[in-house]
Amino acid sequence: MSNDQFRKLMEKLDLIIQLLALNLVRDMKTQKEKIIALHSLGIRPSKIAKLLNISDNYVNVTLSNFRKKQKKNENLKDLEET
């Protein structure tokens, strides 16, 4: 397989992944839910922003806030167990 054929194949696969990802989140009500779901699938923040037609910064801030909330919840759980 030539480099050009490989590149075209990868572009098609990327398009399929994007369509599947959008289909997965189409019924989710909030952008936050969509962002977290797509991120949990391993999709990069910049790609999430393009898929949802929102800014990279919005995605990054949403993920940062989500991580902080998770960490806080883990810390509270640890305190309750002690």
C-alpha cells in the first residue's frame, strides 16, 4: 500500500470515527455530557471542539472542571472511609 493510499484510508477511518462519535452523543442534552463522553472514548479536546463546533478553550475548561470535581469527590470519599 502506498503512502497516498494509506493517507486516504486513514482520512476515511477518521471520518467514520467522527460520525460514530456524533451519533453516540446526539441525544445527550448538555455540551458538558457530550464533551465528557467523547473524552472518555479517547478523543482529543481539539477534535471534540471541531466535532461539536465549539471552541477548544470551552472543551479544555469543561474537562478541567470535571477533573477537579472528580478529584474533590475522591478526596471526600477517602475522608469518609477513614
